[in-house]
Amino acid sequence: MKELQSYVTERDVAVAPDSPSRILRALRDAGQVDYVVTSRPKSEYLIRGVAA
């Protein structure tokens, strides 16, 4: 999640703090990313797959 947040922040500084998690959920809902949350308190995710 930290990498995703850094990626998003570098491209749009006006992003709300929780936007990376919303983006990740949207990508999952669109079938682009498969992930599981490994630690909610630490905001850690395990990416299991990415669509080509």
C-alpha cells in the first residue's frame, strides 16, 4: 500500500490520504488486480495477480 500511495501522490498531490486504498479497491472491482489484506492496522496488502 505504501508503494501505491507513493505512486499516486507523486502523480497528483491533491489526492486525499485514503485515495490509494480506494484506487486499489476500484482496480480489484474492475478485475485488474487480485489482492488480500494481510494487516489492516499496518495497511499491508499481498498482491496475488495483475491483469495484463
